[in-house]
Amino acid sequence: MSLLNEVWQAVKAIGTGMATVHKRVYEEAPTEFYPYVELDLPPVSVQSLALVENEDGTERCIVCLQCERACPSQVISIERHRNPEGKGFLIDRFDIDLVNCMYCSACVEACPVSSIVTIQDFELSTYDLHTLKADIDFLHEQARRSKKWYSPKLGVEIRTEDGRIEKAPPEMQPGGLAELLKPAAEEEES
Amino acid sequence: MGLLGSDERPRDIILGTLDDLINLARSRSMWPLTFGIACCAIEMMATWDPKVDADRFGMFFRNTPRQADVMIVSGTVNKKLAKRLRRLYDQMAEPKWVISMGACANQGGPFRHGYSVVEGVDKIVPVDVYIPGCPPRPEALLQALLLLRDKISDRELRYKRPQEIATDYDVFAEPGEDGRIPVL
Amino acid sequence: MSSTIGLEPVLGRSDEMIVNMGPQHPATHGVLRVVIGLEGERITRAVPHIGYLHRNHEKIEESRTYFQVVPFTDRMDYVSGTQNELPVVLAVEDLAGIEVPERAKMIRTMFFELFRIASHLVWMGTAMLDLGAITPFLYTFWDREIILGIVERTAGARMLPNYYTFGGVRRDLHPHFFKDVAEFLDHLEKRMPDYEHLVLENPIVHARTVGVGVLSKERAVARGVSGPVLRASGVAYDVRKAFPYDAYPEVEFEIPTSDAGDTYARFWVRFQEIYQSVKILRQLLEKTPKTGPFKGRAPARLKISGERYRAVENSRGELGVYVVGDGGDKPYRIKHRGAAFSNLQVIPDLFIGAKFSDAIAILSSLDPVFGEIDR
Amino acid sequence: MSLIPIPEDRRFKIKLIGYDPGRSRPWLERFVYSLYVVAFWLFVIATYAGVPALFDWLGWDGGWGYVVMRALQVVMLFLLSAVIALMLILALRKYLGKVQERYGPMHYGPAGGIQTVFDALKLLGKEDFVPAAADWLTFRLAPAVTFVSSFAIFAVVPFASGWTLADSNVGLIYLIAVSTLSAYGVLLGGASSGNKWALIGALRAGAQMVSYEVPLALVFLSVAVWSGSMSLGKIVDAQLGVWNVIPLFIPFVLYVISSLAELKHIPFDFPEAESELIAGYNVEYSGMSFAFFFLAEFVELFLLPALIVVFFFGGWHGPLFGLEPGTLAAGALQSLYFSVKTAVWVWIFLWIRATLPRYRDDQLMEFAWKAMIPLALLGLVLAAYMRLIWR
Amino acid sequence: MDLRIKRERLFDEDVYTVHPDDYRALCEQLKKDGFDYPRAISSLDMGYGLRVVLQLTRMSDLAKVEVRTDVSYDVAAVDSVTDLWPGVEWHEREAYDLMGISFRGHPDLRRLLLEEEWDLHPLQKRYDTGGYLIPDWRPADWPDPAPWQEPAPSQEDAAPEGGEGE
């Protein structure tokens, strides 16, 4: 009898497994249909790097070389010269080797003025590696394309329809919960 | 790399059309080789998961290089692996393509300064599509696979294929005086 | 080349076939190569070869600052993301005397456990793939995809986020983090019975794993294995309990152990660990303050002298690091003690005498990850 | 520098030329796949009713005409097997997709409908490669042997009453012979590849064959004893009242298990064993040779469930709604019944494939020798007794 | 038991610095003391020589111990402890492979991560990250006095007793 019971248990277990599998047929699959539907990545997602300019087209970057020093993969190389009129430095060359970059966002952490930022554009696959040696024009272009970007100092910023740069609402910000919870607490107090 | 084994652009209309048809079929039925190396291999598997599902485009893994069309080099290639990788590539049946996935496979990535890392898999096998990222997200791999699809089926792109870069790479080289296995 | 095979044919033995499994083999979970002597289907000898993913972590990290080392450690056990950063971070915090806020510790622990679930899900899928069932792989990868989505929303990357830093974590939580994790845990608890039906209760899995690849308690300890492999052999050694770190002293959980020591026991222990991780995460969701500091005060340039061994219990076992600082801002030497590295040494013990198909099941139950083994 | 010029914005864009703009359309899928079913049905009708009718109309139905007619039917069946393979591969991939919470092929052709055509064309244009270590002739011959031996089962399968190529009175013996042959193809292919994985696969195929063939033959014997005939047509005829599955339940279960083993189907796919032997016996095959193995596998995936239906589920029996048996309409209806029953069994096989892991090879042998053969003998004795009592 | 040994306490570990000739004897002593779990063997290039660091745990009370021994570049060899703890087999091979320390009596001392054809030990400080010799690298002088007390002042002090505070 125990043998029969064993067989019955085995058949039952296989049947349960098969039912478990087949019931998925009636469920909607979570596929996101990538090339046909645009991905909505979270704003802090690190897919590529960009150099943000101010609204008036001036350079945010002060060429302090902090990002170059912070980079673990050593892919940033910058050349600069002293600004003949006024303080600071001007960029001669600002190259990021996006081929060898490990997308750890250490440079973004290091940047004191939130000039170098992370963006969500991941569609960089190419037939030719030379397209990925990013110079300053390419990095600016990446920033101009993107609607939102992230840097630890200024948080998530968004580009509005009319080209202005604004801070994103707290729902998109890391640590935005503090701001979201504040009005509720104030209401409770009042 | 046409059906008739010629790299010249076919002038014959009928054969040209047949060539196009076969290449259309090739581009719509790319079977990658099950060859995961490192971090990118996990994202490579994730490209076939329910969320991204590259099987929508008719791609599924074959374990043996004889039946695979695309080799996705998904991770760091070091000098010990390089010989095996080249051998796997040689074992694949023509026509075959290579996708270099991630920073390490492209040019060594963060590990390119190391003593045993090959600085880019294109020193060993000819690469058709490169994906940046460390690791690239699954959608990026899907984009690369679709770029490869366009490259195979599109005449203009196909005949501008970069020639074999790595013909002079000796994968069975003896170590040099400093004990390192020479790369190029 | 014969010296690299390490398994010379024995003269006068024509009944033994020497088979080279890997580095490209679907069941080696990466680039393991095992040279196997087969007598029919029975394995007579087995010599594992590693190093096909040796990417010079330890040498490269000597030329990077402590801050730059952390993203490199991510790439070791790439299935379990942030878990690898923790030993280095803890060791350096010990040596430099950096204080970590309570909330940061809890955030770290939550990510640690999320990645443990993710890693065990990947194991479950690939182990079943090795046994021949394709479907659980897709289910587990979808569940893992949810975890990675939660991680990406906060940490910025799916797999290797470079999230922990000295004194805490790099950035604050996404506003929806708590809601997301709670929803995911509910989802996972609904799915776990399905996984039990497909894996643990399946009679074919029983037939393939029960009594296969038995690792005795003494042998397991002497071989230095750790993690689920050790606990399946009946040793309740878990770094989270033995040498607690971060927020583990504040949560309650059990160490699931089994005395059988066979492949099925290793499967079972990993399943129980998923349940324990869910339990830990539920407690932490309650305890963690919604707002507050996420990072302590850490100097911008760390100069460290001294030596420290710190270990954490990652998904594969004791992941340790031995940091030696010479007073500069770069480590003098970093030695990573990979859990899977020690676990994989038992291959000859378990393979010899087993059937070839058993070897596949045994290998999947060891759950090797080659980023950590070869470094 | 590369030959490809860097585009202005340094980005290469995908061409969005797929069919489906980002959502599934179940009705479209159903429509496209029903086209395959209709094509299959029309092929069956044309083969078994159309070709004889054509020769009848031509008045060329004796002597050489008969031979040519049969040859034409075989050609039609070959085309039919291609349709079956394309259909089943697509069905497998779509069903696996569905149970795995994804969609499977869906962008090439309406609802992925011509995906498998692309696959076949691709394999046609792929390099067909003979390794240096392989034995050329055997290596080349093995896919053909495998395909022919599975294709040969078509000869005795009755699609409707009288719709069969050869309703031989030794049909069962023919089946035993042919199914043994199909293991030979695998054995030859694996052993001639000059590859150790393929050799192990071949050895496993051989060991597997000797273990499932004996219970299979005993099951055939029980069916023959119960039905009183070895002709497949007569076996179906005998099931007019009650399907064999009820009196012959034990042989039925054993037959399903043996079929799974003969198909090299999960949970018994040891010769191929993707995750163990890489691809087993066909590890060295590429291009068209591999396509023939693939074709053979899927033709068998149709034929073995079809034989289950013939032996145990009443074959083409079903309500005829007053149609005269033997007419075209009745034959079409009967072949539809037969196909639907077969489709259900094919689906069960796919379902098993989607769910179960793989046994170890010695476990099948142990099971076959220790459990299946005694049970098959028991089934045979029971069948004989029942035959004595009830018929 | 005249083990040339120095004992100190670092964080939660007992650290023994031992003369390479006494390394094996100390390990046997520790094995007898119940240290059954080998965590790792690390290897360091100290600038004047190579150092082997063996890390052990006792499963019964979770005491941790670390054994260090320094060898010179010329005679970079210590006794293997694989027979005491089979788990250090690969760790010793790795130390041989990357740091160039030979282990006498190891059953299978081959390179582990690199190929047999290589003849450099890349983790030594004389090589740069790329594995090339640094031209102006010179070994430092051996530190004086020797780190261990020589000879051991008394037997009780020298004999290792495992974890402190027992």
C-alpha cells in the first residue's frame, strides 16, 4: 500500500506542478515591448553621462578635475587653461571614454557644481567604437537630449517644455519622502 | 559573406534577390551561443526573461557553437580564456557574428590595466556590434541584437562590414621574455 | 598544453574516457572547466580548473583609492550586487573609525537581504535549468527583475549599483521604496508556493538530488566551505549571527540547517533562506525610520594604516576581505576571500563516484559565481 | 578607422520594422495559427482523398498508376511533415512563451506566424559542416536515417477510415521495427561525430532504446490481443463502442511513458540533455543536417501522440451526423476528429516539456526493467483474460 | 616547544607572528587546540619579503586566529598545511600562483588562476599593475629586530592557547 501511496503522491506532485505552470496561460505577461514602447527609467538610473550647460548656454563646469581624480576606471581626461579674463579655468578638452566607463557615478558624486550628471539614455550600441569616445560636444548633446538627469548636489533636475531647468518634484527625488511627509505632519499639527 | 560565398556585391538580379531573402531569414533567426562569461552574462540571461523577452524576435540560445549564429561576448576576456574564445568562434558555422557586450569585452573596461586582461575582444575575433555599459541593461543588448539584425538584412550596412581585425592574433603564442602572453 | 589538463590518461586503462567540461558548457554557471574521467557514466576522477575570469581585482585595487575600490568589489559576486561592497566598507570603517548612523545600517541591511533573495532566485532558475526544467528560470528571473527595479530606483543601477560607501550609503531612499518592498514581499509570498511545487516537491527533483553528493559535516568544515553548503551539512555557522554586523543584531531570524548534506538539503536550505530574508525585510520595513541621515561623516581622503579582516554572510557564504593599509590613501594589499572559491574546492570530493548527471546537479547546488572565484 | 562613417549624431537607430506595435493581439494569433491548422487539414484531405480521386479521374489506377499514386502521396506527406514541423515548433515556442509569462515569437509575420519559415530558410543557408574527426558517410547518413525512420510511421497511421497508405495486417510489427530504427539514426550520428559528448549521447540513446523497447512491444501485444488484429485500421475499428483506454489502462500509461522515452522528450531527453551534454548526439551538426534532426523530432512529436490516439482513444471515431462512412465529407470529418485528439495529446506532451525536469538516465532503465516490464506483462495477461471473458 | 613566536591581539583576532621554520609546528598546535575551520590564506609582499597569513576559526566558540610568517624573496617557501585543513588547498595554490610562495608538501602545487606558461607572480610589488617589472624597484632591508621574541621567554607564554579570555 505504501508503494501505491508513494506513486499517488508523486503523480499528485507532478500534477500540481503542471497546474502551476499552465495557469500562467491565462495571465497577462509583464513584457514591456522594448523597441516599440519607450522605457520609463527612474531618474537616478545611471545609463550614460552628460555635461549640463546652464539655461543661458554657459558652461557649468569649473574644470576642477575632481571627476578625473575620482574615476575608478580612469576614463576621464581633461585639459584646461587659466581664464585670461577673470578667475577660474577654461576647458581645452573634456573627454570621457564611454567604452571603458563602469557607470559607477563616482564622478557625479565628486562634481562640486553638478555639471557632470547621469542620464537615462542607454541606446548607445554601435557598429563602431569610435562613436563612444565622448568629447565635450557629444556630452553637451547628450545633456540637451535628455529631459531629466541626476546629480547628488542638486538632486533630480528636469528640463521643461520651454527649455528651463527646474528641480524635479519630490516624488522623483531620492530622499523626497522627507518633503512629502512634511506637509502631512504640518496639517496634523494645525 | 553571401550565400554564394562571395563578399562582392552580387550583380545578378535573381541571385541578388535570393541572397537578400537568405539574409532576411538570417537576420530574423539569430540564435546566440550559450556562453556567459561574467556579470554581463546575467544581464544576457535577463534579456530572455519575461520583461524584455528577446524570443519575440525569434532568438533563442543554442548550446553548441555549430548551431549558433551569434556569439555574445558577455564579460571580461583574459588571456587564459582568449584561446578558448577564439576556438569557439572557429567552431561556429558560417555565417557568424559577434556582439561585444559591456565595457570589458569592448576594450577591457575598468580591468584593462590588469596584467592578464585582453584589452578588447576585437583583438581576438571580429566584432560586429559593440554595447557600452557595465553591465549594459537587457534592453541595450536587445537594441544591439536588433542593430545586428539591420546590419545583416541591410545591403548597405552589410557590405560595409569591418574586415577581420584580428587575423594576425596568435592565440597560441609562447610567453615572452617577461613571462606575459603577448597580445598582438 | 598537457600540464594544464592536470589529468593524464592512465596507461593501460582503455575503459576510461576523459571529458573536458567547460569553459563553455551550459551547466558550469560561467567559465568553470572540469576535466572529468568517465567510466561509462560514473566519474572516476575530476580536476577543476579555474581562472578563466581572472581579472586582477587584487592588483588593480592596490592602485586605486579606497573610494575607488568599492565599485570594483561590486564586480566580484555579480549576482548579489551590493553584498560585495560591504566587507571592504566595514573593514575600512573599522580601521578609520567612521561612525555609521543607525538608519544607514538598516538601509544597508535591507539592500543586503534584497540581493540575497535576488541571488537565490537566480540560483533557483539556473539550477532547475541544469536539471532540465526551463520554466522556473523565467519565473524567477521575473521576480528578480522586480527586485532590480526597486534597487535601480534608489541606487541608480540594476545589478552593480556601487551603493554602499564609508559611513553609510550614497543616496537616500526613493520615496516609494518602502511601498515597493512591501508589495514585492507580498508578491513573493504568493509565488513561493509555486516554486515549492515546481522545485522542492517535484518527485523528479527528489529522484535527482536526494542522497546525491553527500558532504559530511567534518569534511565540510575542514574544506572551509560556508554559506548554504555548510549549513546543509549541519553546521549552523552564519556570519550574520556569529559576527553580527550592520543591523543584524536588531532583527530576529533563524539559521536553517539540515543534517543530510546532500544536494536536496542544499536546495532546501536556500529555499528557507529566502523565507528568512523575507522575515528580516518585514522587520526592517517596520523599524527603519522613514527619514533621517543616510550617511555618516567620512573624510574625503581616507588615509589608513593597519590590517583588518572583515567578513559578511553573502548569498554564497562567508565573503571576507583582508585589508592592509600602509598609511596612504590606497590599500597596500586587499585579499578577497570568496565564499564560492572555498565552496568549489569540494568538487573532487563530491564528483568522484557520482554519475555524470549527478555532477551537474551537484555543481548547481554549489552555486558558483566566477567573478568571486577567479577575482 | 572603420569603414562605417560615424553618423552625425553618433547614434545608430534600430529600424522599427516589426509587425506588432507593442501589444499582443490574441485574436490575430488565433487567426494565424488556425491558418496552419487549415493548411494541415487540407493537406491531409488532398493526400488521402484528392490524390486517389485525381488518379481515378485520370483513369490511371492500375499497375504503374498505383505506384505513381502512392509515390505522389508520399511526396504530399513529406510536405505535410514540413508543415507539421513548422507548426509544432511555433506551437512549442508560443506555448512555452505563454506558460513562462512572456509572448514567444511575435514580431516577424503576423503574430510571429512566419518565424519558423525564417528559421528553416536560415538553416538552409547555413554552413553544413563535417568535422575532421567525423566519419563522413555515417555522419551524413545519420540525419537521413533518423528522419526517414520517423517519417515511415506515416505509412500505417489511419487519418480516417480507409485513409492510410498501407493498412497492413502486420502494422504493429512494422511499427516496432521502424521505431527501433529511429534510435539507430541517433546512435550513428552520435558515434560518428568524433565528439565525446555526442558519443555519450549516442550511448545513452542505445541504453535508453533497449530499456523502453521491451515494454513498448509488450504494450503493442496487449493492444493486439485485445483488438484481435495487428492492423491499425482494425484496431481503430474495434474501438467503435468503447475506447481502448478504459480496458487497457495499464498499457496506456506505459505507452505514454515509452512514447516520451522514444521521443527523447523531457523527462527522458538523455541523448540530447541540453544542460548536460551540450546538445548530445547532434552537437557537431549544423545547417541542414541539424534541420533534419529537428524535423524528425517534431514529426515524431506529431506521430507518437497520433499513435496514442490510434491505440487508445478511438482513432478517427466520432459522431458523423448521418454522413455516409467512406464519402469525402465523412473522411474529412473523421480526419478532423483524429487531428483534434492528436492535438490534445501533442499539447499534453508540450505541457510536460514546459514543466518537468529530467530524470537521470539510469533511473529510466531501472524504472523500465523493474517496473514497466512487470506491469506490461500484467497488462498483457489482463488483456488476454478480458478478451476471453468479453469478446 | 621552543616556538619563535610573537602574540598580539588585533580587534577580535589573536595574531601570531612566527618564524617560518616553526610555522608548521604552530599550525599543528592550533589544529590540536580545535581550530578546525580554515578561512583563508592571504599573502603579502612586505617589501623585504613575502608574508603568509593563515586565518582560522574555531567552530565551537567562534574564536579567530591569524598566523603570520615572513619569508625572504630568495627562500620563498613554507610548509604546507593542506593535510591539516584540506580547505586551504586552493588558497595555497593561489598564493603560489600570484605571490610566488611555495608550499612544501602540497599535493598539487600548480598555478591556479594563471596558465602554467606564465613565469611571473604578479601580486609582488616588483611588478606594476600591468605585470611589467618596475625598473627601479629594490627590496627593502629586513626589519631588525625580528618580530618574534627569540628565544621564547617561557614555555607557557609561547604555547598558543587559542582565543583569549578563556
